Amino acid sequence: MQRVLIVGQDEMLQFSRAALLRSLGVEACAVREGTALDIQRDRHCELIVLCHSLPARLSSSLAEKIHASWPNTWILRVVARDWM
């Protein structure tokens, strides 16, 4: 089974994303940024989704740390854009 770790600061959004993935048969875990690296160390998820609710610097820092420790883990950084 594929494992996905969803990291962000908006708990309701994280819960919704994890529930959607679980309905598709994916093992999904939603956490705040402070526990993301510990969870990845313990569970080794194949994909880590960094939510747009994280500040850009924090998202970048987490992405760098994840890539340095788990170079084969996919990282998806979701960003918000103002199209106006």
C-alpha cells in the first residue's frame, strides 16, 4: 500500500485530503510541520504533500530536509497563487 504524509497548518484541509486519499485505498496521515520528520522516520511514506498553509520558508526548509534524508521520497509542494 502506498503511504502519503500530508503536512500543513490547516487541520480541516489536512483531514479532508487524508480522507479522500483513504477512500482511494491509500494509507494517509495528516500532521503539523513539527512532527513531519519524526513521522517520516518512523513510517517512511513514499509521498509527502506540503500544503499551501505552510509558510513558504518553512515549506522549503522541510522539502530540503526531507530530500536530504530520504532522496527517493516524492515531495509535492502545493502553492496558492493569486491570479488577479
